[in-house]
Amino acid sequence: MNALGTPIDLAQPARLVFGRGTAGEAGRWLGRRGVRRPMVVTDTFNAARVGCLELPGEPVVWGELAGEPTTDDLARVVGAAEAARIDAVVGFGGGSSMDLAKLVAVLTGSGQSFSDVVGAEKVAGKRLPIVQVPTTAGTGSEVGTRALVTDVAAAAKSAVQSLHMLADLAVVDADLALGMPRAITVATGVDALAHCAEAFTNRKAHPFIDLYALEGIRLVGRWLAKAAADGHDPEARAGMALASLYGGYCLGPVNTAGGHAVSYPLGARYHVAHGAANALIFPHVLAFNAPATPERTAAILEALGLPVSTEPEKVFAAAHGWCLRLGCEMRMSAFGVPADELPAMAGEAHAIRRLLDNNPRDLSEPDILSIYRAAF
């Protein structure tokens, strides 16, 4: 945990608009800048409602995304962008759409391939303006500089980090999530929680980010169950949109840790939705880390409105029960994961050092395997 005076570098969009009914500001902002051929990178559902963005000129809608992005998806969307000669890109959807939009903005016409830019700050430059408009409340990708893509050949997630992928404008209109199904609401909501909780208990935790992390956790504790119970509750949706945004602020200078690393193989290998994978793993890693961060673990439980404890068994029971009450699937076997693949998955997770090195307690490969077996 860093001291108050430890240097920290926060990169945030030049402009952020938050509030109900604000989606149209995306198009108005682009129009004022003379954009005539924006591309919307989105999924099959949101492709049908891009009209709310009030885009100028002759928009190109790429709505082929059907799940978490892969290198195949990236090749198709960059090819489409280059063929259409677009002059801006809009990410419209969940984190998957927004991550692809970031990569379209820096790879289109650049001469760089995805493999060239995997890692930190390898992108040559921003080629197109970026506007991000989230329609879920989980990733906080609208304010981030990272993009995650599953490498089809390697069956593993690869991350690109670049300040060139930071949005020029982020528009957070919580009304876009009204009516979202309960399962997606819960999974994305726990993802937002995981971002905040993993940043709060992180080796790189910083007082500047603690402010966002703890308030994000409180917002999830107050609003997620209400948003899940009533998909049309505008206040609950706004609360979760703000929690997700705060989680996004946590990702830049601090990032996630063990929970995300342990969850990644479920998505890369078995296409478990990112939020659902995080929900399944969250109680296990929170409890595992409790001996290393007892005060912060207790603060997380308190912020969620759960019984406060620093004992791993009680921490696990509280967090696991909370996830179950929300309706999260908490058995790995229910996602079709074969038991004999758990050791290989543990090896893959243990290799994700960019996250595991942030964890407050060392997670060995046997520790990860034990978590998988307990979650199976």
C-alpha cells in the first residue's frame, strides 16, 4: 500500500458527460468537430439503437460482436474501418465493444498489427478520435487505456495498454441500461465491484484511488440488488453506472490483481462471460487475501452491508452468500469446465504476472488450483 505522498499518474478523458438522457452528446460532439463518417463498434443488440447517439454524416455501424472480442473480430472490424475510410470511432456497448473501438482508433491505417502492440505503450499513435458510450455498468472501459482481446491461436487473453487509446469523450447515460436482464446486470455489477475491491487491496493501492474504490464498493452494495430486482429503476441504474465509472478510474494507475488473473482462463478457454467469471472467483480471492489486508477486507464487507470479519472462513461465507443471493452462478462445473483441465488453467492463471504481482498475498500455482477445486 502506497503512502500519501507517493507519485501517481492519472489519465482521464478530456471530457466526460454523466447523466440520464445524455447519449446524444456523442453525436453532437462529433458534429462540432466536422466528423462525417464515424464508425460505431458495437454488438448485435446495440446495433439496433445507435440512433440515440445522434451521429452526424453517414455513420458506419459494425455490429458483429457476439461475445468477448477475439483477434478474429479485431481483424474484421479494422478491415471494415479501413475499407469505409472512417474519420472517428464510437464504442457503444459493454467493455468488449469499447475495447475493440480503442484498437480500431489506433490500428486503422497504422501499419501495426495486434501482435505489435500487445503490452504497454507500444502503440505508435492515435489515428482517429474516440468516443465511448457504455450501455452496461461493469468494466469502466470508457475511461481506461487498456484493451483486452482473446488471442484465438493461443486461447489466452492479451492486453494492450496505451495512452493513445484514451477516449476524447466519454458519455455515461445510465438510461441505456434500463431493462437489462438480471443475469447481465449482476455479472457486470460484480465486475465493477471486483475492479474496486482488487484496487483497494492491491500492492499498488494509493490514497488517491482508495477514494474511488471504496465509494464504488459502497455504490454496488447500495444499488446492485435493486438494479437486479427492478431492471427499470433509473436511480439504481445511475448508481451502478457511477460505481462502474469509479472502477474504471481504479484500473489505470492501480489495476486489478489476483481475482482477475484467476478468472481469465474461464473466459479465454470456455467463453465464460467476464463478469460471471469474476463473480465466481471473487469470494475465494477476497478470503485468501484477508490475512494480508485485514482492515481493508473488513472495510469492503462493511461497504457492501455484510457482517464484518477478518477471518478467511467468515469473509468467504459473507461474500459467497451475497453473490448467491444476487443470483450469480458459483459453480465452475455449471459452465462446462472439465475437472481434468483445472491444473492447466492454474498454470495459465499463474503466468499472468502483470496482475498477480499486484496481489497483496502471493498466489502460488497450487493456491490457484485449490481455489478452482473449491469453486468447482
